[in-house]
Amino acid sequence: MRGKLVVGNWKMNGGLAANAALLSALKAGWQPAAGREIAVCVPYPYLPQAQAALAGTAIGWGAQDVSEHDAGAYTGEVSAAMLRDFGCRYAIVGHSERRQFFGDTDGVVAAKAAAALAAGLVPIACVGETLAEREAGTTDAVVVRQLDAVLTRLGPDVARIVVAYEPVWAIGTGRTASPEQAQAVHAMLRARLEKAGASGVPLLYGGSVKADNAVALFAMVDIDGGLIGGASLKAAEFLAIARA
Ligand code: PGA
């Protein structure tokens, strides 16, 4: 059975004091249960803080990106092995903000997923269409192209990743995909993964998930949890989503 997973993506937010409060509220409020997991993906400098706060708890932590390279002259980059040194379980790859603002192509995203896996991390590979692509009727083609780049690169190892469907038009906009819209894309991605022998891959939905829409979204048969941006910065809201 696929487990349930809710991951917070803090993006470029936080500070030592605010993080300490947020992490201790998550620790105090999260009731671990079999087959249900939560994690936070924090900015790189705060990984030691997340590790110190969360080690030995049921809450995982990770990074929001990772280099496709192992080591060397890549100024500003952070390798998957470095993330492992700080106890990371996850690394998000291919978030639409990385694709949009930092030029991460499908090939780069696939290489990052491979680097993460090779170091023992679980990549959370994001796919999703823009509003223009949805309106042009190309949603399926876009997300399949993005997923296939990862499938081709990883081969059978794809069974060890997490996939997040995040329609770009729903990220940070307050505009969520309806449960039916999300489910339709998830069903298509699920079929693709099954064909690749990876039916156990958790499929998360992301894009303006809040406590008040999480129940309906997570009730969909192919939605195994969420990747949560803005709402992951408030402990009560994030925990309410996780309980959904
Ligand atoms: P949001 O972001 O929940 O703020 O829409 C989700 C994401 O970008 O992962």
C-alpha cells in the first residue's frame, strides 16, 4: 500500500528564531502513525537546525534542490552527499520555480533526481503545467514529458522516488486545482508509473493546499498527500493539512 506523505516546502522563508518556534510546534503537535509521514524542506543554511530539532522524531527533513554534480568547481552548488551529511531524507527537484527562474530543464531535473538517489536521498520530482499550457489543452503532454525525462534517466530506480503534481497556476495564487482536476492528472501519471513498474510511488498534489481544501483533495484515490508551500510556514495550518 502507498503511504501518505505531506511535505512542507518553506521556499526562501524563515530565520533561526522563527524556525525554532515552527519546528518545536510541529514536534509537539504531530502524532506519528503507521503509513503517514510528514517532512519539511528547508533552505540549505537551516539544515543543521532542522537536523538538531528533528533527529529522533517521526518528522523528516530535506532540501529544496540539489546539484546534479557530485563535487568540484560548481560555485554555489550543494551536492546530494552534503545533504546526506545533514541527515536529509528528501530533496525536491524540478520545482516550477527552479524551472522558471533558474532554467532547470527536464534533463537537469532528471540528473538531479539521479544524483539524489545515488546518495541515498529520496527525490521529490515536481511536474506541472502553466496556465497557458492548460488553456492550450496540453496539460497531459507537458506533465508526461516532464515525468518521462525522469523515468528514462532512472529506469527501474524510479520506484524509489516521490512525484509531486503542482500546476504552476495554482502555486502561491490561492487558486487550487479542484479535486477532480487534480485527480485526472494524477490518474494519468499513475498509469504512466505503473507501466514503468513503479506503482508504489507516492503521488503528491501541490498548489495552494490549505487546511480547508486538503480533505477533499486527499480523498481522491490517486492523491497520496501534498507538497505544501505557504501553509507550511504556520504550524497549526500545516498540522491540520497533515491530519487531513
Ligand atoms: P503553495 O506552494 O502551497 O504556496 O501554493 C506549493 C509549492 O510551491 O510547493
